[in-house]
Amino acid sequence: MCASSRPRASWIALAIGIAGALGGAAQASAQATGTLLDRPARLDVRDVPLEKALVLLQRASGVSLAYSPDLLPEEHRVSCPCKGMTVAQALDRVLKGTGLRYRLGDQNVVIGRWKRAGSSMTWSSRPYL
């Protein structure tokens, strides 16, 4: 290696080191903040209608939930001792058996009926028959 290539190798090593440090910091920041679904649910309900559970989950967690009340089965009652769970875990529990699913939106969590259309998932605003 000639003398003129040493400074270039040093610059490359420095650039790689900085990129690695910045990438690690960005990854650590993303892990620290997580998504809306990773937030604590702080929900504890017993034998309440699904809609009430969703309202209380939204209030307790601070996560905005978007759904149509018309899609919620009125007879479905839930219990969820979910204070130590994430929003995703609480939603899995309260939506179980309803045919409803959730998706992460830009600034909220969207709850509805999702159906397959080809290789992607699409929204359906009508109940499945």
C-alpha cells in the first residue's frame, strides 16, 4: 500500500464507523419509541361490551383507535386484565372471536374486517355474511 492510499483508507474507515454509529443510534431510537401497538395498554375491564372496552383502551393507552361501531358485534362482551400488556396484546384479546382485525395507521390503529384480494389485504366496511 503506498503512502497516498493510507489517508484514503483512514477516511473510509472513519466513514464506515460514523455510519455504523448513526445507524445504531437510529435503531435504538426506533426501539425506544416503538409503534403505537407497542405502547402499554393499561386496560383492566371485566364483562363489558366490546365497544366500551375499545373506548377504555383508547383512553387508558392514549392510542387513537379508528373503527365503525356498526361493525362491532353488540352481543360480544370481553374481559381483559391487560394492565401489563401492550396495545397489540390487548387488541388480540378483546377482538378474539369477532372476525375483526387491526392494522397500524399513520397516527392511529384501524380496526375492521380485512379480506384478501390477490396478494394484498383490503378493507371491507361490510360485515361478512
